[in-house]
Amino acid sequence: MRRNSTHQITISALLIAMGVIIPMVMPKIVIGPASFTLASHVPLFIAMFFSPSVAVAVALGTAFGFFINGLPFIIGLRALSHLVFAVVGSTYLQKHPEIVLEQKKFQVYNFILALIHAVFELLVVAIFLFGGQLQVDGNVFYFFFVLMGVGGIVHSMIDYNIAFFVVRSLNRGFAIPIFRKAKEEVA
């Protein structure tokens, strides 16, 4: 058991580091006032393939990283909101690991997770907007439902597909827990 916890801590630390560095170096798509950083959620999505505890550690660690890097408070809170979809998604994967072997079901799961992701980020942004700490020039409906809503869902789904591709590739050389469980359940 000690080796397993050391392994999970190491994986968590590496994914947290990646989760803090990726937004600093990856290209951003800015459609003011929203911005989308390619692959910014990939480390957290990868964590979900290990366990809920790794996903929670990565969600908390990356949010903390945003807070200490001097980024605006709202960005740190948006990152902290990822805790919700990370727990929901990783718990679902633990109960239904076979979903990673069925592309259509995985994409439905991905969409539902992206919806949860977008809703909770929208809640954070709405609190700041209606609290007067955030200004939106132009159409608020467009900002919330098109940029933050649809844009957030698309961004989340792209990042999760990138994570799935990475984890599936890594699984060829290393045993990724969800893939191992999925194969055991199918066999």
C-alpha cells in the first residue's frame, strides 16, 4: 500500500506541475473577454484515469498554483471549480471503467463532463459579473452562453480527447488503472 500511495503522490505532483506550466506556454485563443488555452485541462483529465484522489490533488494543486502565480483571483477560482467535474468524472470512471473501451459512450460521458465543467466555470464568472468585479462589453447573453458555455464545452471536450489519446498511448508501456480495470471487467 505504501508503494501505491508514493506512486499516486508522484503522479499527482508531476500532473500539478504540468497543469501550472501548460497555461504559461501553450497558445491561447482569445475571443474577448474569454480565452481558451490549448491543453490547459489535460493534466487534470489525465489524473482522472488514475483515481479520484489523484484528480482531487491535481485540481487543488493547479488551483493553488494559479493563486500563487499572481494571476487574477477569478482565474484561480475557475480552476478551483474544476474540483467538481474532477470528482464526478473520476468517480464515474472508477464505477464504469469499461467506458474507455467504447468510443461513443466515452464521447457522451465527455460531453456530460464538459457540460458540468462549463456550468461551474459559468457560476464563478457570474458571481464576479453580477457582483460588479467583472465587466463585459457587449452582449452578456453572447458572453455567457456562446463564449463561456458553448466555447467552454468545446474546449473541455477537445482537452479530454487529447488526454484520452495521451493516456491510451501511455497505457501501452505503463499500466494506467482505469484501462487495467476496464480490461479486467471485459475479460
